[in-house]
Amino acid sequence: MNRPKRMLVENVGWAAEVAASDPDFFETLAQGQSPTVLWLGCSDSRVPAETITHSKPGDLFVHRNIANLFSPDDDNTMSVLEYAVNVLKVDDVIVCGHYGCGGVRASLLPLSDALPHVNRRIAPLCALAHTHSSELDALGTMDSRIDRLAELSVLEQVKALRDTSIVRDAERPPRVHGWIFGLHDGRIKVLSSGDAAETAVDSEGQAAGSSNAASKAA
């Protein structure tokens, strides 16, 4: 049985199990959504938002893309943000990156001519790597450079989100958080809380501390 067929079989089992444990679940689900969190994460198959946060259907409004990047010039991402803030009235926006990110790795390597769309997508990451080249070059391994750039990128996306008029001018502006997920231990590290004033402290303190730990472990 191929993977898509297996997924359909698993869906039948899941639906039956949920209905048996909570007969009203799907009726309630069909009435509409009211998530309180917008999750901006990476498309990496190893970082499913609902699974790693033990969330249920309806808990999160999710947008994922290569390397969890946010750009005000991207209508796809902006429409998600606009709907989440202005219609769903979410309380929190979470940017969640992850260590060992393939998109971040690609931004530190020569770009491939076979991946023109990916190249355009990660261009901001390449620019961010250049900006922080001295810090990144001082790290001992490629893995530690990837992980530190992943942290710096999350903080960059948090700042960009907070600077948008959608967030800034909202009737009740959502808190914007920066998180990063560890593939090796399954734990989420907070790089920036929802308090905008803490971003500068976190970028110099906790984020740097985590990258130093990664460097020592490598």
C-alpha cells in the first residue's frame, strides 16, 4: 500500500476514534474556527505545529513556508496575517524556526541553478547571513553557524511582523513571539517573548547562549 492510500486508511481510523471519544467534536468543528494563535513555521516535515505543541484541530491558524520567512511583499503571507489579525482576532503570533533547517543551510552554501524559486525565497536569509558574517564565521562548525543563523532569522521575522501596519495598528495588537524547535530533543526554546521590549535582550542573551551551547556540543 502506497503512502497516500495508507493516509486515507489512517484518516478513517482517526475519525472513528475521535467520534467515539467525543461525539460532538466534528459538529462543533464544522461550526467555524476561533483560533487564538497564528503560527508561522517552516514547511519542514519534521516540524508539524499541532504535533509538537500537542494542539487540537481548531487551536492554531497555520502558515508554513521554506525557512519560516516573513515578507511584507508576499501576498500569501500577508493575507494570512491580515485574516488572522483582523478577522480571527488572534491574541498571539508565533514565528517558530528550527535547528538544522535546510533553508538556512542553503543560504550559507553556493546557490543551485536547479532551484531558482528557492533561491529567490531565501535571498533575505543570504543577506542576513552576510550582515552577521563575522559572528557566523567565528563559530567552529557549519552546524553551529546554521543554528545561529536560524535563531537570528526568527528574531528578524519577529521584528518585521511587529513593524507591519496590520499588527501595529490593530485594535488589539497581537503579541509576536519568536521560538525555535530542537530536532534532537523535541523542545521549543523561546528566543523572544510577546513583549516587544524584550527582543533586543533576547537576541543578545538567550539566543546567543543557545548558539554557544550548540557550538560546544558540536
